[in-house]
Amino acid sequence: MLCKKLGMIGMADAEGSDLFAVFISNEKKQVPLWHQKASKRADGIILWDYHVICIQKKKEGSSPPQVWDLDSSLPFPSHLDHYMSDSFRPSFQLFSDYQRFFRIVHAPLFLHSFASDRRHMKNSDGNWISPPPAQDPIVADDGSLYNLDEYIRMNAADAVTQVKDDTISAVFTQKYGVLVRESQLEEFFSLLSG
């Protein structure tokens, strides 16, 4: 997992306290992102069922939040504002079925709580849709084998209406983080004290 790796190689706090796993999806599980390596189109657009990025908000100084996206053709890392304008194209009017939501989870909570036995990577016959990663499946500290669906379950009713102090506090205490709308993502990280 990228959040863990960044801490291990010294690019982030060793415990991941300056990192956030951010799941991008919606109720229909159809979210467009541009500049994605998996795309076959010149503009790099692809329709993901969900996507995960890591956002770093450093504690020291006033450096802007950085996005780490292993699947993007943009610079690695990219400043959050540049990543948003290039990957999400906010001026491009999306139909409501494609509106993106963001589940922000503080990396230390995520690293202890997330679990995936990769069942989502198999078809109905139990065969791999594509080869799984070489690493072992991820088991949560509590022994859970799979909870990915809890992270990618998103709908408008669950999103915060305003980013306030309690929203910021919740990201540090809630196992599944907080759900914000695309228009609130930059605001969330601007209000987050390092």
C-alpha cells in the first residue's frame, strides 16, 4: 500500500500521520478520471468503479497538499489543485450519475483497519479478472479479511453538508473516515492543520 511505503522510505511521517487514503467513487460506481495510465485514449480518460489516491498534508511549513497516484500520468506527486484540475476537469459538466465523492481516511486508521482478500478481483466463477498483486492479501488488525465495500460505498445522503471542525476531527477518529463532495475536497485540506 502506497501510504505505508511512503512512510517506510522516508517520504512521509513513519506512522503516516501526514497521509490520507482517499477513495473516489459514487453510488453507481462510475467515476471518470483523466490522465490515467490504464486509458487507451489520448486524453487519458477512464471510467473507474472506484479509485484510491494518497494525499499528503505535511505538518511543517505551508507546502500545499500533494497527491500520490500510482495510476496517473501526471507528475508524482502532484499538487492537489493541479491534480484536481487535470484529473477531474471541474469545468467539464458531468451528469449526476458520474458525480464524484471522496472518502477521506487518516492513514494510521486506514493502515490498521483496511482489509482485502481480493474477492472483488474475481468473476462470478471465482477466476481472476486480471492477475492479482504479488503481495499477500491485506488483513486488518482486528482479523477482518474484507471491508473494501465499506470504503467505496458512497452516496449523496452520506456526504457532509459543510466542512466544519467536527468533520476535520472525525477524519482522525472514524474507521471509514468522512465523505465529502468534489467541491469540498480542497476546502477540507485547506482547513486541516498540519
